[in-house]
Amino acid sequence: MLKDKETEDFFSLYLQYTSKTECPTFFHRWTAISCLAAWIGRDISFPFGHFNVHPNLYVMFVGLAGTKKSTAIKIGAKLLNNAGYTKFAARKTRQEKFLLDLAERSNGVASEGLGNEASILDQNLFGDDSESEPAEVFVPADEINNFIGVGNLDFMSILGELWDYEGVYDYKLKNSKDIYIPEPTINILGGNTFVGLNRLFPPDAVEQGFFSRMLFIYAEPTGVKYTIPEEPDNEVQRRLIETLHKIKSEVVGKVSIAPDAYTMLDKIYRKWEGIDDSRFDAYENRRIIHLIKICMVVMAARYSTTIEVEDIIYANTVLAFTEHLMPKALGEFGMARNSEVTHKIMQLLDAATVAGEPMSLQAIWKAVHIDLERREQLQEIMFNLQVAEKVQAVGSGYLPIKKIRKVGVEGTVDWTLFTETERSLL
């Protein structure tokens, strides 16, 4: 039987729906947020100066192979499909094919002539949307490298631009054909490993807009094993689908913010301390937009169009928790020419911390000798890690240095919202 609270709370209901799986709860929590954002699409907007914020999100799960990233993503996408959602992107595509498909979602706005351009620009300026609708798409890419393409900075640049685009996006194809995409609204929920992340992004990608618009979600394998997983509870699924349709019908239009919620949002914006990692310098400028987007999703789960204090606390707790782990999600990406093997070493040392035994240089060499040409390279890596205050020599071995960092602005997070297994990652 379902408890009354769970029938009213979309996120609790979703976590109940996915509880009998091997996936980390944090991945399920973010899947619920991402899928609900895709379901809402452009139905709601939050006035932000001269622009509007919509709840679309770019999310990437990062973890070891076997962390069940794909399972979490596929469960969420399947639920949306069962609820009647049809705006899924192809699992593998090319940049221009993706834009063509996106244009066609707005009732076939893809043309070679100026007549169509003038028509759709008029619709955008004067509010006549009788012939086109926002071009919405959800990308549930459990293998996101297949979708974007390894090192495809051009595609990443376009996706970065479309994250908060308003109006009509026009693009000239290589064959000189122009396409026009009204109000593009893209949600991405991708999965990757540490090695795959290094292959996807060139080292200089941290300077690009797409990178700072992506939320990197880290989790560790649960260790839970289900030889034959249970079938989902049909009653819980029915309630989730019912909830989604109620949200679709009731949560529409302009979003407002309660006065006390605004006070809290202002406090967070002014006092947030940033992430102690230079790779996220550009992210800092967009942090407030990320937070508002998540607040809108949490608000919608209550069938409301007003952001309240409770929405900000939940959203900021999720975001602050995510930010605390984002450096770990990136591992050693972009840090050095031996970043992949350096990350492997840090994983080994993390495991040594759990075991309570320092790891000797000899033991590390045995684990990484196939990744390096000479033992001297390992000694250089270990020296650099010590100088960077990431590892410390303990007796005849090494252990990582754990930095204690304040997580979240005081009074704006509530860790009791998370499960015990989630909190263990802090």
C-alpha cells in the first residue's frame, strides 16, 4: 500500500518505484528531476530580467563501469514513454541531423526560402504561434559519447547555445539550406565513465559554454545485487503517470516567487562560496540559473507555479550535494597529460582509505604498469600529487588527503531530505 505522503510527493514516489534496483539512489533522484524537466518542457517560464528561464537541464552521470548509470536513465525514459511522451531524440545522431529533427518537431519548420523565415520570425515577435510550437526534445543518452561524438566541439558549442535560447534559432546547413527552430528546448540526461569523459571532452573544453551548462552527477556502486530484479509495482507506476498528467494540465504559464523564497534565493546567490576547482570557474556564473531551473521542477512536482522556501531548500540541497561531488566526477580530467592514469591512482588510494591501509608504491606500480612506460613516470606523478596536496606519504605507502569543505550556505540545505546511503558520499 502507498502512504498518503508518497502519493502526493513525485520524488518520493519515484524513489519508491526504483527502490528495488542496483542503481545509486542519487542517480534515481536526478533521473526523476531530469525526466520531470523534460515532461514540463516550455510549459512554464520564470522572468529573469530581459529574459526567461525554463526548466530544461543538461545532466551527465559519471561513475565507474557497473554503477548502473544506463539502468537509471532507461527506467526514467521508459516511464515517460509509458506516460505518452514522444519527444525523444535519436540515441545516435549527427549535428545537422539533430537540428533538422528539432526543426521538424515545430511542425516542419525547415525551408530553403525566406518566406518561411519571415513567417516564423513574425510568430516570435507578435505571438502568433498557430503554425509552429516550441521545438522540444529529450536526450536520454546512457552512452552520451555516441550522441555528441568524441571531441565534437562544434556540436557542443551549439548545444551550449541552445541551453537557454529564446526566439528562433537559424542555422545554415552545408548544402546552403537554412533551417529555423522556434524556441528550442533541450533536455539531456547522459551517462559516462571517467575514461569516456576524457575522450568526450578535449582538455580545452572547460573553457566552452557547454561544459559550464552541464551538471556532472557522481555516485558510487551500491554493492546491492539482484540476480533477477523485481518487476516494477504497477500501482506505483500508475500513480506516477497520473501525477505527470496532473502536472501537465495544472502547471502552466508564468512562474512567480514568494517573498520569503526570494529572500533565501538572494542569500544563496550572495553567499555561495564556489567550488574549489578551477575547472568550474565558468560554472559559477551560471549557478543561479541552474538553481532556478531545479526550483521550477521541484515546484512543479507540487502542482504549483509559485516557488516557495521549501522548493529552494530541496533544490539547493540537491545542487550543493552535486557540486560537492563534481570535482570527483571529473576525476583528473584536464589536469595533466597522464590524467587517466592519475585518476586511476586516486581511485586506488580511495579504496585503500576504506581498507584502512596505505598503498605502497610497488602495489600502485603493479596496478598501473601497463598504463606507463617507465617506473620513473609513476614517481613523477606521485610527487606532483603530493605537491598538489592530493596525496600524503603514510609510513611506506600513500593515502589521499581528504579536504573538509563547507557544503551549502547555512540554513539553505537540509541533508535529512537524502537517504543515509546518499549522505555517506559527503
